[in-house]
Amino acid sequence: ADKDGFITVAETLTFFETPGSAIHKELKMHPKEHHGLYSKFKAEDTVAYHDMNDDMRVSRQELWDSLVQWNVVRIRMQEGLKYVNSADREGLEKFERSLDYMRRNPVTFPNKLRPELRDIFSLPTGTKLLKSLKGVHSLSDSEFFSRVREKAAKLASKQRKAEKAAKHSKGKRKEEM
């Protein structure tokens, strides 16, 4: 706001007071007597997120660096969601390994998955869970898992029953011979 090349907590608070600032929607979720405190914490948190040298000011370079980092994470999440949405664990792992050159250490994958991912990755690769990923920006429960949890579980159960029936049928054919 003062054109000195830095963003401060005070400038962020001033920005939050402008009509149309996204914080106005957030404030509606809190009691009026807490709006000032919430705005102050949000301004401090916003500046701290971008502030790399802990001086509680954000330089142009710090802002640029954090926006680049945020966009790398955003694109990574968008690409990863495509693999998860099509039950492609191998593709997801290959994609993640392709990013190892940007990491300090190569990515490792857990042996045990959360139940929703276990169900998803037990499905045939290519099984679409959501017709569109529009509006889905992460694997958070509210954006992805809550929408696919039941569908993935039903599809996985159906798959297990079909495999069990196939084994049973194969076993009967051997007995008949």
C-alpha cells in the first residue's frame, strides 16, 4: 500500500477491510465480537506464510517464491487427483517419482493405505470415480473422499465378490475334470 516493496501485517489488515475481500465471507462464520481478532490473526498468518526471513514483512521476491511454490503444489495435486480418480496407483507412483529431482530425498510410499485409497486402488486401473474433477482441488474429505467414499467401497466390494466367484467357479471346473 505504501509502495515500499514490502507487504506488512498492517497493510494486509487494511486490504482485508476493502469491500470484496475474501475475508468478509470468512468473518460471517464467526461472532462479530471476534472479527477484529480473527482479521488480525489472519493478516499475521498471511504475512508469516510468505515471509521467509521472519521479519514479518513480505518482499517481492518472497511473495514470488511462495506463489511459485504454491502453484507447483497445486499443479502436483491436480495431476495426482487424475491418477487417484482413475484408480491408477502405478501411474500416481510413477508421477511422484518423476518429481524426485526436485526433492531432497526420493519419495517413498507407505505399505498401508487409508481405507478409502485401499478401496480405490483395488479397483481396475482406469475405473473413473468422479465424472469430472471440476471443483476438486485436493484429496480432502470435503472435496474428494466424501464424494467417492461410498462409490469406491461399493465398487471394491463388487470386485472382491466377482473375484471370489471366479475362484469358486474355477475350483468347481477342476473338480469336474
